[in-house]
Amino acid sequence: MLIVYNIFFHIGFLFMLPVFLFKMISLKKYRAGLFQRLGLYPPGVAEKLKGSENVWIHGVSVGEIIAAQPLIALLKSKYPQFKFIISTTTNTGNAVAEKYAGKDDIVIYYPLDFPWVTNRVIDFINPAFFVMLETELWPNLICGLGKKDIPVFLVNGRVSDRSFKGYMKIRAVLKIVFKYVSALLMQTEPDAEKMERMGAPREKVSYAGSLKFESAMSDEPDTAELMKIASEMGIESTNTVIIGGSTHNREEELLLGIFKRLRPHCPGAKLIIAPRHPERFGAVINVVKKSGFPFSTRKRIKGFNTQGRREKEIIVLDTIGELKKIYNFGSVVFVGKSMYAKGGQNILEPAAAGKAIIVGPHMENFRDIVKQFVDADSCLMVNNEIELEEEITRLAMDKKASRELGRRAKNLVIANCGAVSRIAEKIIENVNKRI
């Protein structure tokens, strides 16, 4: 079986190599950190690693890096002798990781999963243990670490329905990969069941909860910071603020139409649109510009403190890592990628801010969390555009109802905290047996 595994992945990655190279040449987000993705790091990184014991944490992008912060802080308190290497796949994730990094932390790009690359990086970092967030089952890296007896942990794991179908097709290969994973700590019980069906040994799989509950409650901005942002954006306590968080294609036009019809009934209303992907900032700005509304962008007004900003009815959030703070100003929050595109986005940050949340029908990637909130009357799920407009209008006009919905959402987040300590306990228990 091991021979089959090696043939399968070496041939597979030879076919994938031209695709990766094309993306790196043609797309900026893949060009970033090109040499690091090939396992070639600048001399300064090697100097910082010299003579140190290291822990390697990997998160794909912004959401995973933010979610990892409470866990990283706890692990640092338990292992102060270690240096922490944080890797990301995207350039936006890399930028956020740099923002959160401590003075001794090292932020790198995740290597391409070719054996000649991963083996070089494993030898270069030589981690005491490796932690990957969500479901990053890159076989060459995992098997390379396992063969060197380096503990590998998958934490905050989740398996979408779409991913599950794909993984089941390579179940025989995954069983080999799982042999080298010390523990698979999943967000929900259904995620744990899927992982077992994918071939993971039952004794390695457990339900630990979601790191994102505690991450959503952490790093809250202080009052002075919020007052500064509000002044820059022209937001007053009397304004009704509709926020479209992590929006995707067509959702911006939908929100603009709803906002246009709401304005006559809700004086002083403002709309903040936060596109999910930075590469769409320009396109979304053009859509808002064509709508005819007075608008600005967050970058344009950041750092300013003028009364003139108050005339802007719409603001496009074209910055990275600020949405969590901006949620604090919302009267009603629509969480995107949920009306037309399947999958949805995370609702926990607006929930932790105590905001009234509405999502569309396509929340497949967050089904269990959303069901928990909907069942507890802590979030609204609508079926179509008409229902979305009805609920945004109702909550914008009924402050008491929106505050109550937000209060229940925040209480539910608080009640579900605890995953950080459960995950850390599993990691520490396993690692301490080996060091």
C-alpha cells in the first residue's frame, strides 16, 4: 500500500506542477512568497532558527490565523522555550500573521506539497510538533513529519459535504496519512463521524469544539479605538448601520437595492459592505459608484477625523483584518456567501459582538454552527431575496428586536467557549510524552 501511495502522489503532483507554476506566474496571490513556497527561505529566517526548539503552526488564511491566536498564546505559556513558526497559504493570511506575531515568532509561507520541497522544509524547521488548523490534509508533509516521529495535530477540524465526497474517493490513501497524525480534534460531532468514515482510527478522533468561539471573544477593541473608528467613518449612535460581511458576487447589488428602498423609512441609515476577497475590492467599489450613493472607502478615510465623513451613506471596507471591529457598529448584519454561492461564512464574530445576524440559505460549510444558532433563536436564516429584505427592514426599524437577537447570539458564543483548553490539553498530553 505504501508503494501505491508513493506512486499515486508523485505522479499526481507531476501533473499538478504545471498548474501551480502557471498560477504563480499569472496570479499575484500565488506569486507572493514564491521562493518560500519552494522551501527557500531568506538568511534571516535561518539565523532566527539556529539553535532553537520550534513549534510549527499552520493556518490557510485570515480566519484560521485569527482563530489560532488564543491557542498559540496558551501553548506559548506552556512551552516558553520554543520558538513559534506560523505558516499561511495566502498572502492576506501572511499579512495578518505578521500583525499578530510576537517578536520571536517567524512567519512563512506554507510549502508546496511536493516531497522534495516538504522534506527540505521539515529538516530546515525541525519542529518539536506541528499543528494544522481545520482540514489541511497535505500527504507529503504529514507523512514526512510522521516518519521523523514529529507529532502532528489537526485541530479545529471540519469537513464540508463537498470535501467529504472527494476525500471518500481516496479513503485508502488517507488511511496511510492518518497513521502519522497523533490526534484529529474536530469542531463538531458530525465532523468527527465524517473523519472516522474517511479512514481515521477512532481512538485518534475526538470532538473538541470550535476555536472560533473563543477567538471571536478575544482581542476586543477598547472604547477609545472604537470611538476613533466611528469618528473616521462618520458613525453616530443614532445611525442605523447595515453591514454586509464577507460578501460575494451579486450580494453587493442585492444589499444596495435593499438599502435604497429602506432609506426613506430609516433616516440616517448607513450601509457598510465588506467584500470577502481583497481581489474584488475594485469591482465592488465600481458597483457602489454606479449606484449613485454618496460613498467612500475605508482606506480613503482611515486616519482622518472630520465632520465631512458623515455625509457618506455607504462605506466599502477595503482593508484586511478590520471587519471584526467594524461589526461593533452594526444594527443588522448580513453574513455573505450565503445567498447565491454555496458554503457561507463564519457568523461567530458578529455574534460575539452581540449583533442581529441574518444569513441566506447556503450555509453548508457552517451548517452545524448555524443550526445551533437558529435553533436557539440567535440568528435568522432566510430563503430568498424577498425574505432577506423583509428581515433587514424589520430589524432596522425595530431596535428592541435587533438588540434582543444580538443578546442571545452573544450569550450562545460565551456558552460554547472552552475549545482552546480542551485542544491544548490533548496536544500537551501527547507532546510531553515525547520531550
